[in-house]
Amino acid sequence: MGIEAKAHRNRKVTGRLYKRDGNGREYPAGSDVNAPYWLQYTRRGERVRQKLVDPVTREPITELPAAQAERDRVLAPFSTKNEVEQLRAIADRLVDAEGRHATAQKQTAPALRLADAWDAYLASETRPDCGEATLANYQRHLRQFAVWLGTAHPDVQQVTQVTASVASDYARFLDQSRASPNTFNKHVGFLALFYRVMMEDGRAEANPFARIRRHRLRTNSRKELSREQIRKLLSTADGELGMLLGLGYYTGLRRGDCCTLQWAEVDLQRDIVRRVPNKTRDRMSDPEPVKVGIPPELHAALARTPVEDRRGYVLPAMAGLYTGRKRDRIARMVTAHFARCGIQCQREGTGGDSGKRAVTDYGFHSLRYSYISHHAELGTPLAVIQANAGHRSPAMTEHYTRVSDEAARRTAAVLSLPVASGGEQPLEQAGREPLPQWARDLVTRLRPGNVEAVKAELLRGDHVPRPEEEPSQG
């Protein structure tokens, strides 16, 4: 389209006012001839002639001010349409200019060094919002990747120098180091996220980790500890380690929450712990705290701390290790104490020189499993356990619930029936005490009409033996 055509398209539509008499003769708009006004304008390339009439009375307009007003009213839609088209064209040119400016910035901006990658990620406005703990994990993933690059690909110094081949090498390194599927997915998942954010910010042109396949997760739940094992663990641990294990079992809180529990969250007068779990705090904007009761054993242990010292962390040394990124030391302390108590944490035939990935059966999280499972066995309502554990659904609570041997035996006893081989098995042989004779007599008197009465007598347990039932004095 030429300049003249653009000027014609953008010219404001004014139209031509003139007078026209009954014989079709035309006169200028300011003529003294007593004749109605007409308007001539072009619409979609066609010339339009229109006699101007009053919009109310529908009488021909013969005065110039009224004719000008009616002309403006008729042509208003065409004028605003031209303005819209002009503004739209300006907006399109602005977008094009911004795109050219962004491209120029990308071409002239210095390449992002891997040493500055974390600061660039933190400063990005396009990265997802997450909690401090998640950010700390992300930073560790990026740091480990940079350390590996320094050894495996020392020539790679910039973010854009990481290719899909380099990303595949790193995935193989994670596999060869026997990282768990969960650890593998976390590392690769964050690096894919990092490059996606850098692409949106114009700091990278491709995502080398986008096509790395994630590993299928293999479920390996911690095993529940028996009450005897719990008793031995708690009675033989000293200092903060003993308190840490006690908090883990008696409250069901996760290791991080036990290590960083503060006295302000402990109410010994009401025997309540109110705590917003770290896991929930990182994932929700307004999380609700869990409220867990304090049993007498834990109350006694907490009460040993003088009132004037109940400030800050309940376990200051453990909190220092946990917040100081030395959590592996806490894990080693727990594992060593389990071993002293005869509990083997690592499954036989895994880890070490076996060539197989280490599988952990017991650990600090087993205390949480035991808290939930033992409560379920003792009849605590599932809704209460769910609230105490901070689970979002009953399904998660059921996942943690374990059935002990004792509970399994109690359940089996409910379904006890006479054996089918040669008559009734004596109760003594089944490992249970025989029914007293008076109870047997009541059972033999059962009839359809006296079931409720016999049942009530059995449940009262206040039966007075008849003379023939008195124990012999001889």
C-alpha cells in the first residue's frame, strides 16, 4: 500500500455539506437559497448522498448549525472506526518494536555463566513461587550439577553450552551413582524447570533436560517398629537424641518438625503441641497447624527443662544441625542408635558391595509409622489420627497404618470356629483358658426366646455358683 493510499485511509471523514433545491440544483452550504441541506460522503468506496432531516421531527434541515450537527452525528461511526484502526496499527508497531528490542538485547547481552545461574534463577519473575526449603533443595541440585560439569565437561562454562548430550551424560552419572529413582527425578526435574525459566527470560534457547525420561518410582515404605523396639530405643537414648526419638514416636511429627520444634509450640499446661508442619508450610499459603496431645511420658521428659530455659528450640543442637544443612549427621546418629538396639536399618543384601541400591527398612520415619499404626490398633478414630498426622485424606493415613502380629491374632480369634477333624478341639490346646462351668451352662440354655437375657447375664459376669459348682475344699 502506497503513502497516498495510507493517507487516504487514515484521513478523517468529514463529508461535504451543500443545499439542493427541488429542481436538483446544488448550492454551497453558506448560500442564502432557501433549500434543504444534503450530505455527500464516501462509504466503502461508494459515493453516498443523503438528505439531512431532523432526527426528532423528521423535517428537512435548512439551517447551517443544525446541518453541521446532523452531519457529525451521521459520520461519527466512520470517524471512530478510523481512530480504532489507527490505534490498532500503532499497537502492532509497538509490539514489533518491543520484539526487535528484546531480540537485540538477547544478541548483545553477555552469556549467562553457570557460576551466576542460581542468582539468575532467583531473580527471575517467571519462576514458580515456592518455600525456602524447596529453594534450598533446588540450589543443591544446581550446585551438584555444576560440580559434576567441572569434572566431566570442564569446557562448559555457560548455561547455553549445556547440550542434550551433556544432559544425557549427567542422567547416566546419576544412575551410576545409584541415586534412588526419587532422587534422580528431583535432580532432572529441577534442571528441566531451570532451563524452562531461562528460556522464558531469554537466557537460553533450548531445554537440554526436556527429553530426559523420569524413572518409575518404586515404593519402599519404612517398616513399623514394635512396642518392645520403641521401648528399647527410648530407654537407652540420652540427651537430645532421646528427646528427638521421643518426639518422633509420641507426636508422629516428621524429623524436620521434631528437630525444629520450638517451646512456643509446646503447651505443657494443656498437654498440646501446635505445629505447622514444614511440608505444609512450604506448599500452602495459609496452612493450618496440627494439634497433637502430649502423653505422660513425653510430658515428664519435656518438664525436666527448667521453665526459664524454655525459649527458642526444644532441641537447640539438633535444630542447629538441621538448619545448618547437616541433616546427614542426624541420620547417622539415628541409624547408629538403631543398630545399638539390634535394629538393622538397611535391608540385607542391598547397598555396600552388593551392587544393589541400598533399601532402608527402618529409620526415623518408622517412628511416624509406628505412631499412626499403634493408635489405629488401640482404637483411636481414623479422623483423629488423620488430623494429628496432618494428612489431607484418609487414604494417606491408611497407607501408614500397619497391623501388628498381636492385632492379627486378636482379629483371627473373632472368627474362631470348631475344627472339622474329629470333633471339638479342647480350648486348652488352642492356647486359651476354658470357659467356667457356669458360663457353659448358660450357653447350653440358649433358646431363641432367651438370647438377650442369657447374653446380659454373661456380660455382667456376676454369676453366683450353684452349690454343686462350689470348689472342693478337700
